[in-house]
Amino acid sequence: MRFCRLAAAVLLLSAGHGQAQTPSAPPRNVADILAVLDQYKPDPVAVEKLRAQAEVQPPVTKHEQELAVFFHKRARANENLGRFSQQTADLYC
């Protein structure tokens, strides 16, 4: 239980460390939004890598820090895959 809280703390602390993106002009109408969505193609290699990371079983260890890092990484993989219930389960077990 304690390592789950530590994992949640690690996630919260690392959430603000992403790279800033330059804002772009918003789409002007529905056709613009649909054109942007049609251009998006997920990278199958990256998706498979995230799936593999999300399906890894926890290590057999009693070190809370190691478990916290593991659950944080697995939660981030689940988040990027849109598996929010699994992400929550990893962070607040």
C-alpha cells in the first residue's frame, strides 16, 4: 500500500516536467478538425512498445522505491494507451 502512494507521488512530481509545445491556431471549422484527425496515424512500433510495458508483471521485490518506479512507468504506459482504469489501479492500489 505504501509503495502505491509513493508511485502516485512520483507521477505527480513528474507531471509538470514535459516539454512545452508552441501553441498553434485552433481549427476554424469542423472540416479543419476532420482533416487534422485524418492526418493522424499512430506509430505501430510505439504502440506495441507501450502495450508490452503496460502488460509487464511487477517485480518480486520488497524495495518500495523500485516498486514505485515500476508502477509509475506502467501507469504512464497505460495512460498513453488510453487505459485509464488500469492506470488508476497502478497508482492507487
